[in-house]
Amino acid sequence: MNVGQVAALAGVTVRTLHHYDRIGLLSPSGRTTAGYRRYAPSDLDRLHQVLVYRELGFPLEEVATLLDDPAADPAEHLRRQHRLLLDRMERTRAMVAAVEKEMEARHMGISLTPEERFELFGDWLPEEYEAEAEERWGDTEAWAQSQRRTRSYTKEDWVRIKAEGEDVERRFTEALRSGVPADSERAMDVAEEHRQQISRNFYDCPPEMHAGLGRMYVEDERFTAHYEQIAPGLAQYVSTAVQANAARQGG
């Protein structure tokens, strides 16, 4: 193959191949009577090795040393390159995942580092449900309010909100385990605090909207699993208390 054909095949410039020839990194096996370079299959094999090592960040001098080592095993070159490429893939995957999480967090308005978000939310991350929530409620004022408020929250704000939520869940659990009826004044008072917490931190949550959330706690298995992990029967208990409180608030 001539130099132009090799350049097109390898995705490099003719100038690059001329440079490799000048420094002795890749010299063609033959030339025409007019002096034009002619590359044999073995030259293309070497070029492939050169380009892989270059992609991995090796300087040209080191590439030449590796390829010209008389004791070098061609199969070992492939094994080394394979190992290095796998390492790069893992690093790249980790970087892509981190960037994607940061993009999602910024879209959600969660100004936290990945470490802070894991510390606060563990395996559950709010942005995982953001697309679904936007599809269901994206055209509502509640959604717009939530986006405006959470966009400015700091880590301290999220710590406070998380603590408030855990306190409500603890009081619901205590009422459940004490045998307090879900539609009692005590349980409904906790449900009202839950509603007020939503209104205070995310969006205005009138009683009828809160009742809808209460139904979702037993209709959506993800919410049900969250409450059942805290205490068996808690999902239904919270749902009943929330709906009872909504009826009380509605008169």
C-alpha cells in the first residue's frame, strides 16, 4: 500500500507517517523505483501497535523502545495493551458515571458532592425518580415550587430536611407499635406534621393533595417497601393516617 492508502486506513495523516519514518519508528518495507513509500502487511501491524500505545499516552521514544526490544513477544504487547485499555475503560466508566450524577444533581438543584449525597441518601438518590416525577407533575405549580426551593438548598438544609422526615417516620412507628389507631387524633397529628413538612420544604401541599400521596404509599411498591423496611404494616398505617387527616382538615 502507498502512504496515502495507509493514512486513510489508519485514520492518521500522511504527514504523521512521514514523521514516523524520519524518526525510525515506522519505516516502510519498500519503495518504488521513483522513491515512493510502499507498506507491507508487517508494517501495518507495527503501525497498529504504535497507534495503540500512543492512544494510551506513551511517548514516541518509549514506543520505539518497546517495539524494538529483540526479546519482546508480540503476544505480550497485545496482553499489555489489553490490560491498559481495560484499566482506562474502568476509569472512564467511573468518570462518566460521576459526571452523569453531577449533571442529574444540578438539574435537580441538589448542590451536593457525590460523597455528601451518598452520606445523606444512601442508595436512594432523589434524581433517580426525577424524570418520572417530572412526567407526572411537571406541568403543576407544585413541581415548579419544588424545583425553585431545592435549587438553593445546601448540605445543611438537606440534613435538616432528612432529620425532620426521620422524626415523622419515628413517631408514626411509635404510634403503630403502641396500637394507636391510624385514624386517631395522635396519628392524624403526625400526618399533619408530615403535610406541613412537605409544604415547608418542597411545595404547598393542601389536604387533598396529601391524601393522594397517602394513597400512593400503598399503591407504589417503592414507597411501600420504604415504609415496610422501617416497620411491617407502616405503609398502610401512614396511608390511612394521612387520608384521615386530609378528611379532618377538609372539614
